[in-house]
Amino acid sequence: MELKSYDKIYHIHRKSRVKRWFFFILIGGIITLFLPWTQNIKVKGNVSSLYQSQRPQQLNSPIPGRIIKWNVKNGDYVKKGDTLLQLSEIKDDYLDPMLVQRTEEQVEAKKGVRDYYEAKVGTAKNQLLALNAARDLKLNQVKIKISQLNNKLVGEEAELAATTNELKLSEDQFARQKKMYDDGLVSLTQFQQRSISYQNAIAKKTATENKVAQTRQEILNTQIEQNAVTQDYNEKLSKIEGERFQSLGNIEGSDGDIAKLQNQVANYKARQGLYFIIASQDGQVVQLNKAGIGEVLKDGENIGTIVPTTVDYAVEIYIKPVDLPLVKEGQRVMCIFDGFPAIVFSGWPDSSYGTFAGQVIALENNISPNGLFKALVIEDKNEKRWPPKIKMGTGVQGIAILNDVPIWYELWRNINGFPPDYYEVATAKSTKDEKAK
């Protein structure tokens, strides 16, 4: 009886193909060692925005107040300028409903005071002009009087000289008449007549001298009066000038008070505009942390967050310090977004599925709190577009593409613990420099 199990178990009579398979695998392995392998660095990060204005913005209360009306709820989409909620005042200094109007009335009152002082300055200026004119007139009168007295003095001095000459002549005649009388040549009557003429000449000279002295005294008194007039008018002018400067100072003070009150009016009006919290940009309102009506907000307190609807997405990746020299601006990075399926071949990025190409545009020189260096990656417009459904904060795994090397070199590098080859990115600037050379 022939046993079929024997033929199935024992293959001693069959031809073996192990050797063929061994050489086939060996040759395939050797060929594989010479296949290209793309060196890379694996990094992690998250989705962010290229511009600060497109990142989620906090909604803060600009002033302390009480919530009196909500216009939105969590998840609502709003347009820029839409009113989100309305506040009412809680500070005693701003409770007056007529606060702006009353402050404007204070401004008008201060302007009236300033106008009064300006009118007073104008009046003082007119007074100064009038006093200066009166002083000049008075001084001219005094000068004319002094001139008249000087002329009078000249005439009286001339008269004094004439009386002096006349007295000398009378004195000579009296002396000759006395001698003739003593000699008996003339009568006593003639001698007495000559004596009377001599006494009259003496009296006339004395009277003339008195007139000259009186005129000189009048001149001196008039000069003193001139000085007194100057002093008197200077005092009056100084007093009015002081009042004018005081009014000017009050005008400046009023201008300062007016500016201060106008500033308060502007602040009050601006504060009234802050009772309505509006959306700073188009987006979705999320994370509202205040509920109901009547809750009190502090100055600058966070109310919620608004997430922009239009965002230029970017990826923030974090690089180890040891790998930092291998990453440059313009370097290609393959991104794998959380929630999007991907099949990744580390050494063959072009053969991977579910990866999206990006480009490094910035590297921070300062280390982050997590001990890594941050780089910013944007979408590569020349390759497959990033998925439109990604959201801010989505986790990202990145593969920074380095040099293409054979597989045997990569195995040898890893066995010896060597770092990847240093990678230089050919930028537009360097290309231009090479062409110039």
C-alpha cells in the first residue's frame, strides 16, 4: 500500500531552491544598500498663523462695568465692528447721565473767564497808551515852562547887569558930588538929590537880584516837578502793566483749565463709546466665561476669545539644539497634521501619503521655555495645498528634509552615531551670487 503522507513529509528526492533564494536575497540586499535615502529630522509642533492679527484674540473689558446686554453666544460668527455686549457704568465719578454736558458747560464758563481777562488786557493796553500820551504831554508842558523860565532868567540877568552898571555910575557920581559938597562947590540940596539917586540904584539892583534868584528857584522847582511827573506816571504805568501781566497769567491759566476740561470731555465721550464691546475682526466667538446679566467686569478682564475666519496658516515647529545647525531658512519640511491619515516612508518623502510640503521662513535665535528652538513653516504654493479643514492649535509632526544619501551610508552613520550631513539651502540670493561669479 503506498503512503501518500510519506511523499508529503519527506522531500529528500526533490530539488532544493534555498541556494537560489539565498543569492537572490543577497543580491537584492546589496542593490538595496545603494538605493537613495533622504536624510531627515523629525520635529513636532502645532498649527498657528503667519500674522499676529490672525491669531485668536482675547476679548477684554476696556473699563470696569456691569453687563446689561449680550448680543452673542458661544460659537456665533461675527463681523468686524459687531457689538458683542453692552456695559453700564459702576464708578461714582461717571454715574451722572449729564456728565459730558456739564463738563462742556464748565468749558464754556472757563472760556468766558478767559474772554473777560482778554478784555481786561485790552483795557490795560489802552490805559497804558493813554498814560504814556498824558505823561508825554505833561513833560512837554514842563519842558516848555522850563524853557520859558530860562528865557526869563536870561532877560533878568541882562537887567541885573544893566542895574549893576547903573549902580557903579551912580556910585561914582555920588562920590564926586560928596567931594564937591565937602569942598563947598555944590549945595546940600544937590548933594541930597545925588544921594537919593544912588540909593535908588542900589535898591533897583537888589530888586533885580531878587528877581533873578526867584526865577532860578522857579526853574529848580519846575525841574523837581518834572522828575515828580516822571516818577508819578512811571508808578501808574507799572501798576497797570502789572495788572496786565496778571491778566495775561490768568488767561494762560484759563487756557490750561480749558484744555484740561476739554480733555476730560474727550475722555468722557470716549468712555461712553467703550460701553459697547465690539468685534475687532471677522471670526467666531468662543470660550465666553461670563454668564447672564448683571455680572461685574474688572478693567482689562478677559471675557472670551474671537478666532479669525480668514487665516494664513503656518506651522510652528520646535527643533532640538543639536539639530539646529541642520535647519535653514527656505528648507523643505513635510508636515503631517493630526486628524488627517498619512502613510509615511521616512527615507522616501515623495512616496509618502498624507504629507504636505512646507518651507521654513524664520528661525528664532532665542530658546523657548521648553528647551527647543522654534521655527515657522508656511505652505509651499508649488506643491499640494494644505487641507482647508485644519484649525489653529492642531498638532503637527514635521519631517525636515536633508541630503539624499545611499542607504548603506545612512546605516553606517547611525551605527557610528554621526549626525546627518550639513544641509545648505540654495536661496535666490546665493543663486544670484553664483551667476555673478
